[in-house]
Amino acid sequence: MVLFSCVLLTLFRLQRLRDISRRKSTELTRLYSQMSWLGQYNANLVLQNIDTNTQLTSLGAHQRVLEELARTAGERDIQMAAAEQKAQEAEAQTAELQRIRTALEQKEAELQRKEAELQGKEAELQCEKTAVATLTGTLEEKGRALEEKEVAVRNAEAALKEKEDSLSSLEGVARV
């Protein structure tokens, strides 16, 4: 009986060891399954990490491109502001040139008016010259006629003097 009880005890222990072994085997299978799942999950995380790193690299490149675009846009804005300022300066110069052109046109019109006045005065002067020339000719003719009359008057005076002298001598003779 001792043997039987030893055998029974041994069988009981063996049964118990088998139960423990099955439980441990089930637990190990579950743990292997979890490990397999965790391995796949880890692999997925590694892939996601690689994707994330790739996206971060891509985002970094995009950020550099955006920074370059922002810098370019800033430079363009500065150039646009300079161009607008030059356009305003050009408009101001155009307005000034237009004002000067208007002033020149007014002065040109005034010069044309004065030229017309001068031409009118020149025509008047020409008429006056003609009148002066005519009057000069008339005065010269009158001067010559006057000189002829003076000569005639002198001749008449001389003749009169001779007649007076002859009359005086006749009177003297008649008195005697």
C-alpha cells in the first residue's frame, strides 16, 4: 500500500505536473501569440516611425521651400514697393512735364500773338515809311520850289533895288 500510495501520489503529482505543464504550455502559446502580435505591432511602429521620419524630412524640405518662397515674396514685395515708388515718381514727372508743356504752349501762343502784333506794327511802320518818303519827296519838291521862289524874290529884289537906284538917281536928276 505504501507503494500504491506512492504510485498514487506519484500519479497525482504527474497529473498535477501535466496540468501545470498544459497551463504553462497554453500560457506560453498565448505569450508567443502576444509576442508575435507585439513583434508585428513593433514592426508596424518601426514602419510608422520610418514613414514619420520620411514625412518629417519631406516637411523639413517643404519648410525650407516655404521659407525660400517667403524670402522671395519679401524681396518681391520690396521690389514692388520700389516699382510703385518709381511709378509715382514717373507720374509726378509726367504731371510736371505736362504742366511745363502747357506753360510752353501758352508762351508759344503769346509769342505768336506778339509776333502778329509786331507784323501789324511793321506794316504800320512800312506805311509810315512810305508816308515819310512821300512827304520827304513833297518837301524836297517844295524846298526846290521855295529855292526857285527865293531866287526869283532875290532877282525881284535886285531888280527892285536897281529900279530904286535908278529912281533915286532920276529923282536926284529931277531935283536938280
